[in-house]
Amino acid sequence: MTKKKAIVIAVILALIVITLALFIFPLNGQESFQIGKSNYDFYWIAGSIKLGLDLEGGMYVVYSMDTEGIDDVDAAVTSTISNLESLLTSRGYTEATVTRQGTDKIRVEVPSVTDTESLLNLLGEPAELEFRDESGNVLIEGGKHLEDANVTLYNGSYAISLKFNDAGTAAFATATSNNVGKTLAIYINGEEIMAPTVNAAITDGQAVITGNYTQAQANDIAVRLRAGTFAVKLTPEESSTISATLGDGALQASILAGVIGLALVIVFMVIMYRCLGMLASFALIIYSILMIYLLAIIPWVQLTLPSIAGIILSIGMAVDANVIIFERIRDERRMFGKPIATCVQIGFKKALTAIIDSNITTIIGSIALIIFGSSSIQGFGITLLIGILLSMFTAIFVTRLLCNIALQFNDHSDKLYGLKFKLDEIVTGESDVAEENAGISEDGVSESVETVSVAQSEQGAATVVKRKNKNNVIYTRVKYKRGGKK
């Protein structure tokens, strides 16, 4: 990289970071602003981050269950709760909770929802779903056979995808095999909503209903079908708003704590590593900006206090990777006297394995929390996983790019980069034979090697090897046998 190229990259990077930062918080005091003369509005990124029940509140609905005629009530209720949780998670509400209330009710709490109509549109009106042939015979029952329904793209158009459980796969295979070329009507609460034609026998439990649907139409049908997958019949009985258990005060305090922590980390890095610390701090700012964008974009993220804890923890992990890299750079400079640019390249290379190993273990733990944890634990795991992946990217790629840019302007000052370059102390002990095969250093740089004698001391003698690198910087390495006195 040349100095001119480094300047161009630095300017472009700075412009990108400043631009991204400007769109995070509302500069006009409003939630959005109009994009030019178009009919579209831009919503500030910070306002697009979904908050959980503990920070923003939401709504709840209580359903009464009709378990008449069901043999295994507990299994049916468990299946219904699982379907409701899957429905809410698929719609981006990972912090929603579904619990059994008493023996005949289910309570659903959903954050960021402010009116009853939105809540019922989200969950769908729990209903009885049936697939009937042209003779009116019921071939498929939603609660027994249908597992899920979603919007999908099929041949460039919106469609509804159906997924059946094991019993449903067998029943649907029989139904489609016996009705190829005929219609298979779908009824909700006894009302026919569509009658798609069976084009072929479907035996894998996966079906697609096509038609000239808009995305909104396909989504509406999918929600209604999914609402018919519950193993027990549900009737909305009560709904109301939920106030935030912690509120804006807790959110502001959490943000303040994160900012203070970030500032303290930056101060520590600058004091310990000087210019390298400043570069790492800039990479950390980039990390923070990208993290905010990911929290707003990724649909499974809903910000709660546990998820904020995951973010703050990942900031520490991001700094940890930089510390490992910088210590490797220091070791190369202090022990071998290599040029600073070479030390930087080797430092990143040697630290890579340690960074990957340490972060992989955390990633595995995050995935386990997401799969097996409760809703609040899942929120913590999701933000921690995002933070760890992003921290690896900024430490390995962004910090390295910034270091390469800085080296184009100064690649010789140990004081600037917080490095320690000094000759190894002469150690004594039994004499060891100096290396004779000189010429190539560990980093592939040609060197001249000169073996010199060392005065005899009371403890014994040592052999010192003087080396001269390509910049004619002389440094020494002392050879002594293991077990020798120092």
C-alpha cells in the first residue's frame, strides 16, 4: 500500500463511518423524514430497534381453551403453546411469552404492540381449519395435521407454503393422490376461504398454494391458516396493555453504562498501546455503529436488559481480540527486533488462531442459549452472537486495515506505537554452540549474522549472536543451555 492509496482509503472510510453515524439518532427531533420528493420516509435507525416488554411494554391476550373430546389434554396444550411461540418468533417477536394460565387458559404477552387489532392480526383468530374434497369429506384437520404456514416466493410470485407433521404428511399424501386434477377446499370455522386444484400427489409433507397474490394477501391467508394449527380450540377472552416493568429510565441508564464502559475501554487502550490503541478505539467505534444497524435490521432482535448485557459483553470481547494482537506485535519487536511493519503482519497472523479459538467457544455457548434458553435468555444469546461475530470482523479486518494505513505515515517509531525495543540481556550458563546457518530470519528477511565472544563471568559463559536485519538495525540473541543459571 502506498501513502497516496492509504490517504484515499482513510478518507473513504471516514466518510462512510460519519454517514452511517448521522443516520442513527434523530437529528430533526422526529421519528422519520421524507426522502427527497418521493412518497417514502426514512426512519432513524435507533427508532427501528424493537424493545422488549421490560423496556417498552406491550399487550397481552388471554385465550380460553376448549378441550372437549381431546384425550391427552396436556400434550395438546403443550403443542398449542409451542405453535404460538413459533408463530411469534417467525414474526420477529422473540421476547414474547406464552404461558398456561390455570387449567383452561393460555396467556400471550407481546411487546411493542399497542392495540388489540394489531395483536389479533399478528396471532390470527384461532379457528378450526379443515381440508375437504369435492364431496365435502374432511381429509385434513389443521390442529392434527398442519404444522406451519408461511409466505414464500414461487416462480417469482407470492405463494403460501404449507408444512405438515408426520401424521399430516401421510394424510395429505393420500388426499392429494386421490384428488389429482380436483379441488381441495380449505375451510376455516366452516367457511370456505379457497379451493386450490391438486396438480400432483404430494408425499413429502411440503405443499405450495399458488395464485395471483400480493404479499399482503398471501400473508393474511398464511396467518389465518397458521391460526388453525392449534391442537385445542382457542377463544379470545381478555386483552389489555402491559406497562413497561422497567421503563425508559432503565433504558437510558443502560445506554449510559454502555457509553461509559466504551469510553473507559478507549482510554485504557490509548494509554496501554498509544497509536495502536487509538486505531483499536476507532475500530471499536465502527463496531458500535455497525452493531446498532444490525440490531435494527435483524428481525429476531428485541432489545431487553438481558440482550443489552450481551451487547456490552461482546464489546469486551472485541477489545480482548485487539489486546491479543497487540501483545503479539510487542513480542515480535521486543524479542527479535524486526521492523515494525513486519511485526504487525506477524502479530496479526500469530494472534488469529487464539482469537478464533476463544471466540468459537463463546459462539457455541450463544447458540446453545438461543436453542435451549427461555425468551429472555434467547435475547441475550442472539445479541451476544451478533456481537462476537462482528467483533471478530472488526478486530481481524478493520483494525488490520487501520494499522496498514498508519504504517504508511510512520513505520519506525517505537514510542508512537507503544512498543518496547531493547537488546536481550546477556545471560550466563554453560556455553552453547551458536547457530551457523545464518542468512534467513523467521520472517523471511535476509540477515547477516556475527557470532561474538562474551567475557567469562563467575557463573559461566554464554554465546551471543548479533544479527543485522535489512534496515541495518543490530540486535542480539543470547544462546544458553536449558538449566543454565541466569
